Amino acid sequence: MRLILLGPPGAGKGTQAQRLVERHGIVQLSTGDMLRAAVAAGTEIGLKAKDIMASGGLVSDEIVIGIISDRIELPDAANGFILDGFPRTVPQAEALDALLKSKGLKLDAAVELRVNESALLQRVEARVAQMTERGETVRIDDTPEVLAKRLASYRTSTEPLVHYYSEKRKLVTIDGMMSIEEVTLEINRVLAAITESVGSVKKTARKAAKKKSPAKRESVVKPAKKAVKKAVKAPAKKAKAAKAAKKTVKKAVKKAAAKAVKAPKKAAKAASKGKTVKKAKKVAKKAVSAARKPAKTVKKAAKKRAKR
């Protein structure tokens, strides 16, 4: 599960991020923490960031992307991550998409916690008043004035990300004005639906790949090869049958001819026994016809067989 949490300051992103970490076994990646860790580790990207930070400059998007690239390759990020504080602008989002694509990964969702800014200011004012009454020290960055500036900054730089991820069909909008528990339940419900949908798509892809597997292809190719082999042998087989039929016809004709040669002798013999010449000729003619008839029948059958 790879997520981005969007929303103005005070929307409850930190609380929900921690719950998602526990539920899905993923890591929360803060750009600030990653920068400090890279500097402490003395990595190539960390050293570049250290020099810029030491001079009071802003770390470039290229360096931040480099740090994220190194971080998400660590074993604890194998199950996924939640990015906190990045991206803040559309160019950063585009750079993140390019990075994930280069690693064969995809962003599952950008979860936006939508809240009422007036209500947020009222909450901060109430909290500051309560802390003042109790004599507690109020943090400089936790005042209505600071929050108003941060909200204005969010609207100008970060809010365009909502439109960016909406066009990418990655945006999930949650009503951040609900109770913490209700927000958690709604986030879990939406992410479960996304996971189920992705699982269904992967299952379909596996089935399609299975149909085109070598084993399946072989089951189709093998009978085809057999049919081709049979077709190649067919002319030779047919020629062999024709040769056998021709031999049979020749034999039958030879036999019939022999009988025809003997027919006159048979007729003469009949005449010597006192039969008339006319009757003898009739017997000879009948003998010759009888001799020819089986030869024609055999020849016809042989031709039919050869044709088959």
C-alpha cells in the first residue's frame, strides 16, 4: 500500500497516518526525517543536502526525490509507505510518479482529508485560550495567526495536488470534520475497496497470462504439427494406393486375356462333339464376354479405390 495524505494543517493527517501504519504494516516517511537521516548517514545525497541546509538554502526537489528513492528501497518499506510532507507541489508529484514508474511501482491512492478552515481556526483559538487559562506555554507555531498563514500557503501551493490526483483517478476524499474514529473507519473502507479492485485486476491478468503459457501453446501446436505431418504424407500414401490398384487391374486384365485365348479352343472342342459352328461361335463369344466382364469390374473398383 503506497499512499499520500493531503489536507491543510490541523486536518488530522498525523493521527490517521499512524493508524494506517499500524493497520497495514507500512512506514510513514517524513521528508524532514529522511533529510536528517541521510545527513547523519553521510550518503551522497545527504552530503549535498547538508551543504545546502548549512548555508540556509532550500533543498531542491531533485535532492528530495533522491532521498525518497534511497529510502523506499530499504526492507521496512517493502510493504508500502505513506508520504508525509511530500509532494507539496504538482512538479513534485510529477517527479514522484516518474520515480515510482522507474522502480515498477504505483501510487495506490492520495487520501484528502477535507475540512472547514473556519472550524479549524475556531479549534485553535479555543485550544490556545484553554492553555492560557491553565498557565501553559503556547507554541509559537500553534496560534490562529500562524495557522491562517499556513492555510493560505496550502491553498496556493498544495491544493492543486487535489486536482492533479483527481485527474489521475487516485484521489480519495474523506470528510475530515467527522470524529477521529469515523475518519479512520471511512479511510479503511475506501482502501479495502481499492485493494480488492487491484487484486481482481491482477487475478484477471494472471489468468490471461496462463492462457498464453508455453504449456498451453504446446497443447495447440502439437496437434497442428501432427496434422501438417499427416497432410505431407497423404500424397505419398495416395500414390502407393494407386500403384497397388494399377497392379490389381493389370493382373485381372491378364487373367481375362488368358481366358479369351482359350475360348476358341473351347468352341472348337464343342464343334468336334457334333455341335454346330453357329452354336460354337456363340459359346466363344459368351466366353470372351465373360472373360472381359470381371476385368472391367476389377478395373472400375481399382480406379474408385485409387481416387479415394
